[in-house]
Amino acid sequence: MLEVRGLNKSFSGFRAVSDVDLTVETGQIAAVIGPNGAGKSTLFNLITGHLRPDTGSVRLDGRDITGAAPHRIVRMGVGRSFQRTNIFAKLTVFENLQAAFLVHRGRGRDFWSRAAALYRDDTERLLASIGLVDQRDTVAGTLSYGNQKQLELGLALASDPALLLLDEPTAGMSATETHDTIRLIERIAGERSLTLLFTEHDMDVVFQIAQKIAVLHQGRVIADGAPEEVRADPEVRRVYLGEH
Amino acid sequence: MTSETTTTTTTGVAEATPAAPASQMIGGGSSVIGRIPWTLIVFLVACSVPWIGGRYNTFLAEQIAIDALFAVSLNLLLGTTGLVSFGHVAYFGVGAYVCGILMKTYNVPFILAFPAAGLGAALFALVSGYFCVRLIKLYFAMLTLAFSQIIWAIAYKWNDVTGGDQGLPEIPFPSFDWLNHVPWLGDLKTSDQFYLLTVLLIAISLAIIHRIVRSPFGRVLTTIRDNPERAAFIGVNVKLYQLAAFVVAGTFAGFAGALYGLFSRGVFADYVFWSKSAEVMIMTILGGMDYFWGPPIGAFALVWLNQEITDYTQYWPFFLGAILLVLLFGFPGGILGGVDMLWQRLRRARRA
Amino acid sequence: MAPSFLFSQFMGGLTTAMFLFLIASGLSLVFGIMRVINFAHGSFYMLGAYLAWQGVQWFHPTGPGFWAASLFAACGVGVLGAVVERLFFRSLYGREELYQLLFTYALVLILGDAAKFLWGTDQLSVSTPPVLAGSVQIFGSTQPLYNLFIMAIGPLIAFLGWLVLNRSGVGRMVRAAQMDREMLDALGANVGTIYTGMFVFSSFLAGLSGALVTPIQSIVPGMDVLIIVQAFIVVVIGGMGSFWGTFWGSVIYGEVLSFGILIFPGFSLFSVFALMAVILIVRPWGLFGRPL
């Protein structure tokens, strides 16, 4: 599904991502972990076209998407959420999701129909699926933090992605919220048979749902494999899990 | 996408001040006030001004109507797309000059000159906008300012075409001979007939813009306003949509300019100076840029205030500046924002 | 064309340039540090001119009074800058740039009328201080001494500014503030004081340049909005926030205007705005600036 080869990115001399190789198979749930500043977010931004890599390639189902504009990459079936919550703050929850449907179905060039009347059923269904029915008409900027994260997930899902990238989906959440969010993600990934790539700081969450884990350290992949292999890897234990 | 966008577009949701969503706007759909056909009433009142208001009020009403269209066109950028253009007067000016030059120098009838004004403004908006939308924030504002000053420099110096600092005086009114035998309308002065034509054209323009704002295209623009980065990640080609909004806004500014040139019987370089862009922006903010009808209300308030205050003192700019200060520090939502807040509070009080 | 003619054209451009540099350097400084475009900078300049005129009336109609008056004007405008920053601007730093732009525009309107109210609408003028009243011949062209003085002042201020920004503790903090406001907070520096200080310094420069322009230009209402656009052009060409950029931007502007008149008379105005647009399109951060 996703194939990253020899990816490099430097910011004024500092190598944020260094010779990264990463493969995610269709239907897999994969995690990228690593300490703060290991380059996880940069890697995500390189994959989704937000940043252009210095060298290396990103392939999606065999197609080269290296450095393509974000809106193109979304249309090819990649959805993503952000570490800092990223929604349309002045629109209602309903309008947020409806807008995502409008764009995905190619109606954005329509100057004449009434936007409010379009894709109502799809929007309602998605609202129900992400559990925001009660917040339907709330202005998104006033939602609670957890609800905003749910909405963000909804925005990513509206474009019907095959591959979903989630950047720290549980950052800043309480234990209960984390639990609920993980259940939600698992359920949706199952229902839609999504391929999932996520970063996460909570190791319990990672080892609970990931089928494959890549460990980044100072911009390099130092381990990549099944959870048990990664857990047993001596280098990972040394630099990341804090053992000597 | 350019690298500038990536480094600076961050949206702190916590800082965002949410405005009322369309569904909750003043009056709401279900209340008594909401059911009154306000737009129709305003249109009919506007049409009756020549008969009931006399010459001076007709003059004021025409000024308000044209300013309203100009400000609404700006708000398509400001309030809907989140683009701070500091040079919107350029497109107003291009429209005014195209229409004025065609009608005065080449005797082209209004029915051709008016669309040509919109087309001219649209073309210039397409060319200048293509460059402007690649920049963000302050750089965008500066480049729009630069383009508007280019238009000003041309207007001011290209004597052969624009009349230079003398401008283009005495642009003829469109011919209304065909109205002579129509009862009521045929007896009016030409300037009143032109006023009615202006009101009609502006009503149609506003209806079209209203429709566009409510369309899927308009909804996409609001996503760009709220969060360009996120908009790209639901699949929006941000720059392209910004450019489209820029061209639509420029076109209607051009129409407003064409009408203004005829209304004031001349086109002068002063119309295009950069401070005019600031004035129309003040109108927009004064009325409330989160609302479709905000800019027209701002236009009404400003023209009326100007008229009242200049009766007493020559220091109108001082008062305008003071109004702006009150607005910025006290009511950033403008008149409609204030009314809306009051309305919500009343409703809550009644429910409690 | 005679070389002496070209030379005097060149010197004319340079005089314009150094004046603009005095004005634009303050504008650029405020932009570089606070990311604010200050439309009122032109109004500060105008107030400097009016205050200088007032000072000359008070201190001594001719002679040494001019220097005292200029200092008085610059300090007066600096104080005004402090008041504006502390009372109003402070609460706008976190808000959208639209509100910041409009606030500075509100100042333009208010200060413009205040000047009309205080000093009327007639042209006012200040005579050249006697020391600099003469002129000299250079390469066969006549150069007023006062213009030469301005040409010397410009680079001097540039050099002093560069010295302060690059060789002192304040300068380090200012540069840190340019890079990252949060970082400066983390360093424990008092950002508020630095911002006020920079704004005051910028206003001081605007007031000073307004005062120094009075011997060669008459003081009229409207000089504020005319100058601010020129200062914008200079800052954009050189790079917003870059001190030397502003210096060279001024030189380019002055010379393009000066020689533009020879090459296509009537369109030199057009050419400077076009230059501004082209720079923004090709290199938005200016010839000497850094990308944000």
C-alpha cells in the first residue's frame, strides 16, 4: 500500500528524517514510535505532501506520489489527522463534515446549488459513526478537545481514504478518552477495512493495536517489525525504552 | 504548495472566535422576525426613494447602494475566504475606467460598456490574483496594495487614455429614451432613472453573490478561511479556489465601479488611491464581516454618519478613525455581530 | 547626456534614497520584530515635521533652533509611540493581522485630522539652518550642503543601527525576537519591554526624518499617506525586517525614480510600484531579507 524509500529531509542543516525506509501492507495497522523530536511528524508531513523531501520516494499502491500537493494526495485516498487539532473552527460540526463530502465528491466547483442541502444523509451517517450526533449543530471551535479529535477523524474519513495517517490521535487525552478513541479507531478501521499508520506516545496503546511497529530515533529507523520483535530489540531497549 | 504556507499556517483552535453559524443567524428561520421578507422590503423601499425621498436622499441612497455592492464583493474575500486584500479598489477602478472610457471616448452604449467593465476587472483580477494568492498574510496584503497602486499610477499619469490628474469628467448617462412612454418612469429625471437602474443591477448582483456564498463553492471558501492547511487535506486546491474567489470579487467590484463612475458623472484617479481600499474595508468590518448583510449595513451606517457629521465639522476622518477604534477594541463583530450577541442573550433570558 | 547632468541626477536620487531610508528603517524594524505593518508610520513622520516647525517657532526662528527643534520633534513622536504601543498595540499582538492593519489605519485618520486641527491646512516651511545653507560644486553640478548632510546622516544611522543590532545584548535579544518569540520568553527576557523599546525607537526615527525633511519640503496635510506608500516600497524591495536591505532598497528606489523620469517620463511612478510588485512575486522576502 505505502512504500517509503530512502527519505531524507533537513532543516537548515539539521537532519530531521534520515534515510527512512518504511512499508505498510494493505489492511495493516502500523505504528511509528520514537521519542520527541525523532522525526515522526516530519515523516508524516513528507508522506502527505505537506513537505517536499530532499531525496527519496513515497509510493502509494506503486504510484510515485513524492512531493505531490496535499490535495492531490488526499484524492488518491490518503487521509490524515494532525497532532494539533485541525478543524474548521467557525463552521458547525455538520458543516465541517458536509464540506469534506462536497470536496471529495467534486462539487466544489458548483457555484449555484445550495450547499446546505447536499449530502445530508452521508453527513448524518458519518456523524453517527464518529459519535458526534449530539454536537451536530455546535460551532466546531467551541467543542471539547476530545470531540474536536473525533471531528478531525471524521474529516479524514469523509474523503473515503484507503490509507489513514493519524498523528498522535490520543495526545492530551485522559485515560478514559484515550480508551474510547482507540476503540473508535479500531471499530472504524475494521468497518472500512482501512490501512492505518499512526504515531503514538502511549506504549500501551501501541502494543495493544499495532500489527507492525517502526521505531524512529534521531531521524533514523532503528527497528522495524512485529511488536514482539521490536520489544525485544536491544537497540530499542537501550535508546528508547530506557534500559541499559 | 509553497514552503511559506507550510511554516506559517497553524490554527490554534483555542484562539478562534466562533461566529454564529448560518443556521443561527439573527432572527433564525423560524421566528416572526425571520419570516418577514426583509430583502424584498429593502428593495422596494430603495426603489421608491426618487418619489418619496427627494433629490438629496436619492443621491445618498445611490451612494449607499454602490458602496454596499463594493463592500459585499470585498467581503467575499475578507469574511468568506479569509483573504485580507488591501487593494480591492483596483478592481473598482478598472471597472470605472473601462466603463467610463468606453462610454465617453468611444460612445459605446451602457448595455455593452457595463458588462465590459466587469470583464475588464475580472481579467485584471485573474492576472494579479494569480500572483497574489501565492503569497500569504501580510505579503498578500502588500502585493494587493502594490497592484492597486499600479492602477493608480496608470490612472494618474496616462493622460491620453485616463485623462491623468484631470480625470474623465462628464461621462454621459445611458440613454433612457425608451422609457419615455412608460407611465411613472417616463416622467422621472434622467438621474432618477439611472438610480433605478443602479438599484436593479445591484439587487441582481447581490442576489448572485448571495447564491454563490451559499453554494458548495462558497462552503469550500469558508473552509479555506478557517484553516487553509486542513482544507488542503480534505482535498481542496487552496490556491485555485482563492484565485476563483479573487476573480469573482474583482468582477463585482468592477460592476460597482462602473456604476459609481456614471453616478458621480466622472472617473478620477483619486477613486483608485490606496486609502479607498481601507475605507471599504472599514465599511465591511463596521457592518460585520461574518454576515452576508453586514457590509451593506456598514455602507448604510457610514454614508449616513458621514452626512450627519460633516454637517457639523470638517473632521470626518477623525470620527471615522474613532469609530474604527471603538469597533476594533469594543465590537470586533461589527454592528450585526453586536445585534446578534444581544439577540442570543435575549433569547436565552426568555428561555430561562 | 552630459556626465555632470547624470551625476546630479544620481545625487538627487541618493538624497531621496537617504531620506526614505531614515523613514523606512523604523518601519522595517517594527515589521521584522513584531510582524506588524504600521500604516501610522507615515503619520509619525508628518507629526515630526509639524513638531519641528513648532519647535522652530518656539526656540529660535532661525539658526541653532533647528537642531533643538528636530530633537524635540523626534522625542515628542517617540513619546507618542510609547503611548500608542502601551495603550493599544499591546492588546493586538495576538490578533489577526487584519485588526492590526486597521488599527494603524485608524491612527492615520486620527493623527491626520489632529494635525489639521492643530496646524491648519496651509503649507508651512522651515528655513535651512545657516550652517548648511550654502552649496558646493561637485563634478560640475551644484549640490546643496543640506542634501550632502542628509546623505551622510543616512549611512550613519544605518551603521549605528547595525552596530546596536549586531554587537550588543539588546541586539541579540531583538534578533532572537525576530526568530522566535516563544524562545525569547523561554530565555526569560522581557519581551514586552523590547517591543515597546523598538516601537519607540521606530517612532523616534520617523519623527526625526519628518523634522529633517522640513528645510527641503514644505509641510502639508496628506504628506503622511504619500510617504507611507514609498516607505512600503523601499521596505519590500530590501526585505521586510532587514536593516541593510532597507538601506539598499532606498538606494534602488531613489535611483529608479530619478533615472526613470529620464527614460520614460510620466511613468516613473508606475515603475516603482511595478518594481514592488515584481519583487513580491519573485522574492517576497525582499532582496536582502530571509524567508519567513
